Amino acid sequence: AFNFNTMEINKSNLLRVANAIQRKNFFLKNIKKLVFWAEAESYCENYDDDFLDIEQEIPKELSPLEKYFENHLEGPGIWKWLHYFDIYHRHFKKFIGQEVNILEVGIYSGGSLGMWKEYFGPRCHIYGIDIEPACKCYEDNQTTVLIGDQEDRNFWKKAKNAIPPVDIIIDDGGHMPNQQKVTLEETLPHIKPGGVYICEDIHGDDNSFSAYATGYVRHLNKFDLERFTKFQRSIHSMHFYPFITVIEKHGTRPDKFVSSKRGTLWQPFFKEGA
């Protein structure tokens, strides 16, 4: 507490007052967020739906990627959650047949490299990142492999000098939250306008990377009528799926939010007490 009757008014003391007020406001704002977060947790835990017990009648058509996976019975291994394929196709189909640069973190047995080449076509080039030196064997005229630790920021500095700006990043690496965090921070600015970032295998409702990624949403929703933040000018949208987060960049960067009206007939504002 501060005694303004006896306290010497100087710059140092004013800063202490300002910092105390700022800390109090920060605490109160985040307590409110915590309450909403707890309410969301409770809602999801107790969620029910009128349609959950109804048998699904809409037939599911396999995406090209899932068809490739189901027919891939021999050769280099591919290990994926099946629901990923629809997510890939939803966000990647605009790149099919285009000249596209892909960065894949974690190439393991190399099976996904062939899948991407088949899906995107001969104009794609894949830059694979893995910590295992043996993965260099996957290099060919469409594939460049760099060996390094995705959690090492110095490695990423060197890698970004060797890799041109990319259209797609797929993080299927070590799956540990700090590895995912470092990879996102180091590579998101390296994605071209209109590009897509995917982080896979975000497992568990207490996952630290999941908490980190939702922090991005707060900045995506910053509200300033005069201008976008740099983050908002770059990032178009974020999408959350089971075990997977997708970030898409603007193709054409906007300068500000615009809320427009059309039409001539408008309901009057409700008056207080009406």
C-alpha cells in the first residue's frame, strides 16, 4: 500500500504506483479468464448432443491422401492418425499441381515423402528435417534433407539460410511441447503469404503447446479500429482439431478491419425500459 500523504512524489515512486496498478489489473483480467476457462472445461466434460446416438448416414469419401495411405501396403513406412488426412486435404488442396516448397520436420522411415510427391505433383520440393543422420538417404531431385535438432534455435538459423521461403510446414518431429514451440517460433516468419503451418500430435488436455497456441488466439482477436497488428496482418486464421493445430497466412495482407453496412431498412435501437 502507498501513503500519498507522506510519500515523496518522484519518478521512482510514480513508477511503483503504476506498476502496482498494472499488476492488479493484470491479475483481475486473468482471474476472469480463468473463470471462463474453468466454465469451458466443465461444459465440455458434461457435453451432450441430440445427434450423438443417431447413426451417421452421410457416406465418407476418402481424400486422395487417405486413398494413397490405404493402398500403401509395401515400401517406406507411413504412420498417421487417420483423421489427419481430411485436415491435410482441406488446407493443402489449393497447392496441388503448383510449384510448392514443403518443410517437413520428422521424416522417420520416409513414407510421407512419397505421399507428398504423389499428392502435390512433380513441381513440389520437400525439405526434410530430422535428428537422425541416416535420413540423408531419402534425398533425391525433389527432396533435400537437413540433419539437426528442432529444439535448437542455432540449427534453425542455419536451416533457414539453406531453405528458401516455404508454402507449407508440417511439424511431425519429436512431439514434445518445447520442440513444437521453438519450431513454430523459428519457422512461422519463413512461410510465404498464403502458406500453411501444421503442428501434429498435440496429445492430452493438459498439453503445454496447446496452451501456448491458444495464446496466439488472443492476439488474433486484438481489437483496434485503426490498424492491424503485425501478427494480424500476417496471420489469416487458426484451426484447432483433435491432436493438430493449423495456422494459415493471409494471401493478401490487409491494413485494417472494415465493418460495412448494406441495405436501407434498419430496426430502431431498443430504448432502455422499452
